[in-house]
Amino acid sequence: MRIQLYILVISITLVFASQSLAKGVYQTPEEFLSQTFGTAPEPQRITLSKDLGKEVKKILGHRYKKIRVPYWQEGCRSAWILEEIGKERYITTGFVVNGQGLEKVKVLVFRESRGWEVKHDFFGKQFVNAKLTEKNKLDKHIDNITGATMSVDAVTNISRMALLLHDHVTKDSC
Amino acid sequence: MAAKLHKWHRRIGLLASTFIVFLVVTGIVIQHSDELGLPTKFLTNTWLLNYYGIQPNPIVTYQLNNQTVSHAGEHLYLSGKPITDDVEKLFGAVIQNDQIIIAISDSLIITDFQGNLIDQITKLDGLSESPLGIAISAKGTTVVRGGTKYWESTNDLFNWQEYSGPHPQWVAPSITLPALRQVIETYDMGQQISLERFLLDAHSGRVFGKYGIYVIDAAAILLLILALTGIRLWSVRK
């Protein structure tokens, strides 16, 4: 009887622990930017004009939630904080892009109850040095995580958007 | 003995068949929930929503000339049209430079008159404090009420300075007219139970109340008995 009670208590604790692992702010955008640049440069905006908006729509499968997208640029290095729906809610992800492709991918805020495994560094590290192909796909394979397929897809798609926008803002200067 | 067991096996099989069909159908649909987009499709049937005890969230509305900005639950609405979600609280809205500037918990949202989200100004963009109110000053600039100070926008909402001038006329909430209330409540209530949640509740029996779970438990036990009697009959016949 006592063993059964222990098992019950441990099971309930694990369920609640997994829920608390799921949602949360893993890193604030401010921390992400200061970690990236030291002192963050002034934010700039890129407008998703008709053509660029169309390309973004092709990548995401829908329009991006905002027409103007903020970014931070220092030389040929840029940082992007973008949002995309995983299953039901937005996942906020920070991206750093340089001439070699993606430098860093970090899930900052996760609002869903499932699929939080994308927050782990091992997931973000897969993107390092990934670039866009001519068809706006990543030139690297990103492994799926069982039970987090939609979160993986969301972060993968939005990383393609970050690369596309980086190319647009740096095409004349880098 | 075997004849008696066979008779009971058939009876239990007949009784369990209804549950088997129900569990198999709901189970297969749940298995492909993501592909079918069930997490983002919602229950809209009023009777079922009432059965779930879903109540509409309180609505806060601000009048803007001939348009309205409202908030209910986590959604923001422009004249009843949902424009964005994940919004905790609405503190007011003004029109500036042919754009609507909406003050929410941690930022300012900029939309056009069709409700397209143009931009969101946060502390990362220079917003000094989380807004608690919004106004247009006598000079025509946007003024935001922060927790400790009033802040005036000096350039396209990206630069802010402490406001000094006549006390700003903070925009105040207005009445939500019945027609608008109905539109917002219908949408708001229809965003609370996803079809995936409903199917999971049906599959587990929870949708039928606390006894529903026991009914599904009983069905599971019937299936177990069916399997055991089936094995027994097979071994006897052999």
C-alpha cells in the first residue's frame, strides 16, 4: 500500500514537473541581445513589402504576424527575434546570422504545453552555419524530436525567414 | 463449460462492440490530430460549450471615431475582428498618423484601419515603461502613462522623453454595444475548447462527466475479459 502511494506521489510530481518545464521564458530578449552584442545596437526595422512578404509567406505557409520586423545589426552580423506558432501558441526565438549562415538559434519564450524540447541547446546547435538554398530551404538537415514535431517545424521555418531577411538587409553592404 | 463460456464471450463481444467502434474511431482521429489541424480548430457548438461550462470573458472596449478596439480573454479585436492574441490587458487606443496605436500590457501595437498588425513597440525599441494608459497631447504627440512617469513620443514611437505639459486626457473605456458584444463573445467562446481537447475528453469518457471515465474503464475491462475468454475458448477447442 505504501509503495503504491509512493508511486502515485512520484507520478503526480513528474506530471507537474513536465508541465512546469514546458512553458516559460528561457531567456529574455534583452539578455539574448546583450549576450550577442555586449551592448545592443539600435533596433532597425525591415518592412515586409509585397515581394518580400510573398517570399516570407511561401516559407511560413502564411503571412508573418507583423508587417515591420525588428532587427539589430552590427557590421555583417544581425540578430532577429521572431515569433511563429508551434501547435497553438507563439514560440519566440532569437537568431544570430552572419556571413557563414546561422550563428545561433535560441528559443526564448515557449508558450505551448508540449514540444518544449526545442529549448535545448542540442537542438539549436544543429542550425549553426546553416544557409539558405536557392529554394529558400536550409542546406542542413534538422533532426525531428518525437512529440515536438510542430515546434521543430516552427523553429525551422522561422530560421529560414531569419536567413532570408538577413540576406535582404546585408545584400548591399556585406 | 466451454458452451457456457462461448455464450458469455459472444454476449460480452456484442456489448463491447459499441465501445470498440467508438474508441477506435476517436483513437484513430486523435492519432492524426496534428495532420488534421485539430489543435487549432475549435468547438463552436453553443450547446457543447455550455455543457463544458464555458463562459465568455469580460470585454473592455475603447471607441475610436467609427471603430472600436476591444479585448476579451487573450484576444484583441478591431471593430469585432480579431487582430492578435496573447494580449494580457488593454489600456487604450488612439489614432496617430493614419495608424491605430493600441496600449497593451507590455507594449504598443500599431495597426492599420483594416486591423493588419504593422508593428509592436516594446522596451527593446525604446519604450520606457509598460503602458498603463495612452493619450494624444495638446501638441498632437502620443503620450503613454507609465508606472512612475508620463512619456511622450518624439519620433515615430521609437524615441521617448519624459512628458511635461498639461495633464493628458487619457482615453477611457466605453460601453460595448450589444451587437459588438455578441460578435466578440461568439468568437471568444469558440476559441476555448479545441477539437483535439474535445476528442481526447470523448475518448477518455471525461466529456460524459465523472461517470464517463468509469464507463470507459468498464469498456476496457470488457475488452480484457473478451481477450481472456477468447484465449480460453481457443485453447479448449484446440
